[in-house]
Amino acid sequence: MVDVLVPIGSLSAKEAALRASLRPKLALGLIVAFSGGVDSSFLLWIAEQERRRHGGKLLAVTAVSASLAQVEREDATRLAAELGVEHRWENSLELSNPDYAKNDLSRCYHCKTELFRLSHALAGSLGYAFIAYGYNASDRGDFRPGRQAALEQGIVAPLDEAELAKEDIRALMRLHQIPFSEKAASPCLSSRLMTGVAVTPQRLRDVEDCEAILRRAGLDAFRVRLHEHAGVQWLRLEVNPAEMSKALSVREELHQLARPRGYAWVTLDLGGYRMGGGTVRSS
């Protein structure tokens, strides 16, 4: 990862603005939609800092389904425990929604709609006035259907309101020695299925198991993409070019896992790892 130098004065001003915006929300009760990723981890950490200093109510909520990898569950559990934050796990039913399962470009909208439905139910029953999530200033230019769901349901985005971008968030996490400052982006497992490939629990499990092999082999940045065309399924590995030798070192293990599960090939993409590689249609 290339470090981006951020003026400390600018960071301090943005952090102060974030803290000031969180205080009135905490006073009335704040739920943080907490995935265990970098952005929501930072938001939860700073919200807990403000709660301890000024009082209020804070609850971390993590939605659980087959699309949440075990490694992300472990990260979320560990950080919430380290912070001493009250943490709720809520079963998410997005996979039972046909509009989600068909995996078109609106998939993230349906996922976030379910997450925020769960959060609103908790807010109503437990007395929390605000729900926040980790959307930030760097997300503004991206195609993010989940943002529409947040706007429709009145979900607040304190990081964005404070003009905090991804590089700001990582810089502040380093400054405050918050865990996960160097953690790679970690979208849900469904993002590994190519657009139009139906999401099923078994396919998500197959992707997660293959990625676990790459993780054990010591790779840092990678994705396993699942393709389907004319009834044929295959897996495509995206890894950093410098780590391709590590991926090849476990090729037999990957092959032995994939073939009995019905995958015709496990291929290595010579273009390497890239963000958004699951949105190119396999046909």
C-alpha cells in the first residue's frame, strides 16, 4: 500500500468536526452498522471515545449471513471486544430476497436495505435515535447503490459529513494506533460472484474456502471471482503480480477443492488484483 501524506492540520480539523457531530447523536442513542472493515471500525472507535468522554448510548450492529466471511466476523468480534462496545449480531435475510440473489447491479441496494431494516428495528425497540454507517468522502464518486438505501432510510454518514476520505481515515487510525489501519478493503463475499451469477450459500462458501487457501499461503491482496456461462462454472484468481508465485504454490490444493464442487477450471488472471473486478460480465 502506498502511503498518502495528509496535512496534520487538515486531519485535526476533520477529526474535531467528526467528534462534534457525534456528540448530539450519542446523547440520543447511536447505532453504528459495523462490518469490521476499516471505515466502520474507525467510526465505531471514535464514537466510543466520545461516549466515554461525554456520555450517551452506543451500539455496534453486525449483520450476519453467508455473505460475511468468517475472517470478517473474527475481526469484528475482536475489535468490539477490545473497545468494550456493546455489540449485537443480527441474522440478515438478504439471500432470501430474489432481487438480491439474482446479483444484478442493484445487489448492494438490497443488501443495505436489509441491514438498515434490522438496524431500525433495533433502534425502535431499544431507544436509539440515529443509525450511522461508514460511507465517506472517497465513496462519493463511486457507483454505490447502497447509498440510495441509506438516503431512503435516513441513515447518517458522519465520516462523509466531516469530509473524511479513505486516506484521512487510515492516517488517523495510524495516528491513534487503532487496529486495522492497514487492512485491505473487504467487501462481502457476494461481490466475488460476477454480475449476473446467482448468489447461493454454496457458491459463497466455495469462494470463501478458496480465499482461505490463498490467505494461508501468505497472500495479502487477492480475490477469487466466480464465473458461470452456458452452465459451466469456473474460478478466476486475482492476485498481486508479485504474489503470483505464492498462488501457484497452492494450485494443487485449489484444484482439489474446486473440481469436486463442479468447477471446470481454476485460472490465474495475469492482469492481477483490481478493485471492482466482479462487475465485468462473464459472457
